[in-house]
Amino acid sequence: MKKTIAFTLMVILAINAFSQADVTIPEKALKPNSEDSLNGWDKGTEINISISQLSLTNWAAGGENSLAINGILSSHANYRKDKFTWDNNLDLGYGVLKKGDQDFFKSNDKLEINTKAGYGISDKVSVTGLINFKSQVAKGYPSSDDLTLISDRFSPGYLVGALGIDWKPKPSLSVFVSPLASKMTFVMNDSMAGVGAFGVDEGKNFRGEFGGYARLAYNQDVTESINLQSKLDLFSNYLVNPSHIDVNWEVLLFVKANKWLTFNVHTHLIYDKNIEIGKDTNDDGELDDFAPRVQFKELIGVGLSFKL
């Protein structure tokens, strides 16, 4: 747990450093905007698709043919009317991998919906209500060789509702802090709920928690061709072990070679005290050591990117 706390502090310091960074702003961005020009809707969607293939014929060093396809969709619809703001975001990610003659196997699956409404009490601070939902859309298995079902649609699913203060020291950074937040864990697959997967009680489809919540969101065009996005969610359950902080941290880096071609790196780190990950400690092919562990995922790709 000490490592987790230390890691969390490092992340907060890093994002604070981002907020202090001196980023060159285009001249047109320095021109004052009228209040009326800021009101209304701001909508947009960006899609990135990457494909990688490996084909081998009589390759002496060995290997296996493979095909990987990954897609990322990010959409927003934000509304402003004077001091009232309403921000909505949808993030989807899905990827499949095919090795040799095997069928396509899911390698990435993400569904996230955010909605946040606030009323400004100063230029940079607003009283805000937030709802965040995270889940997936397809069944999940340990590997293409092990088809034991370990996740499913809305199994797990996480719903957070919070009321607090949103501080925006600059347009690229949002720091939301809530002392009053609820977190609901869903496991809608009855077979997984029956064994208490993802921290729910055995036989239950839901687990409710009440505590404190913080969300840091950063989105900055570092240069004309480089965009950096980072989202960090922290939750502490007041009712059970409040010192055990759930951590969910994503970083997405886009580097545009031209209007269509993009290089991207996506990392995702999760630590949840209620999720126990099994390990095979005696090499007998069976998982025997179940404990909370740091989960980490990394995706690197080159593909097409376009905006709608």
C-alpha cells in the first residue's frame, strides 16, 4: 500500500508540473473572446484505427503469423451558457488479435461515459456534479489458449456519482475533488457474481461504496503534431479501509505524422483493493495465490486518424 500511495503522490506532482509548464500559445488564441462567442455547443469526434501484420514463410528463426487491429473513438459534446457548463465525453476502445490459424481474440475493450455539470463561482472554480461509468462490451478470456470466462459485458462495470468542486487553472487541466461520492460495482454475469468476482459479495450483482473521489484530467496540444491526454481517478471508501485508495490512471499520446497518419501510445494502470488477481506460485497450472495487484496495459500503434 505504501507503494500505491507514493505512486499516487508522484502522479499528482507530475500533473501539477504539467499545469505549470510553459507551452507556446498560438497568436490567435491570445485574442480576447466575447462572452457570447463562448456560449453554446462544442462537439467533436476523433477516430483512430491501427493495423499491424506479421507474415512468415519458411522463416528459419521461427515465429507465427499474426494480425492485430485496434480502434479508438473519442467524442465530446460540451455546452456553456454564461456560468453554467455541461461537459459530456464518450471514449470507446476495441482491439482484436489473430495468431496463426486461431480465431480472432479480444485484446482491448473499453467503454467510458462521463457527464459533468457545473456552475461557476469564480473564473476558475465551479460547483460541480459528476457521473462516470466504465465497463466493456464483449466477453474476456485470459488468452487465446485459455477460454475460461473472466469478464463480460457490464461485468465488471463501475459507476461513480460525485458532488464537489472543479478547479480549472488553465483550459487544458481540470481538477475535480469531491468529499461526497458513491461508487457502484456491477457484475451482471451471474456465474461470476456467484463466486464474488470483482469484489461483490457472492451471489450479489452489485457492491456499493461511499467515500471521497478525485479526478484529474489533462489534455494539451504540446506542439502542432503532439497531443497528450491523461486521466487519473482516485477513490477512498470511508466505510471500509479508507486508507486503501483505488487508482485508475490512463495516458494517451498522439503524434501526427500528417493529416491522416498517427502514432499513438496508450497506457492504463489500475489498482483496486477489492479485485484479487490470481498467480500460479508452484507451476502446477492452477492459480493459487489471489491478492490485489497492480494491473497495467500498454498499447502502441500506427494508423489512420480522422475527425468528424
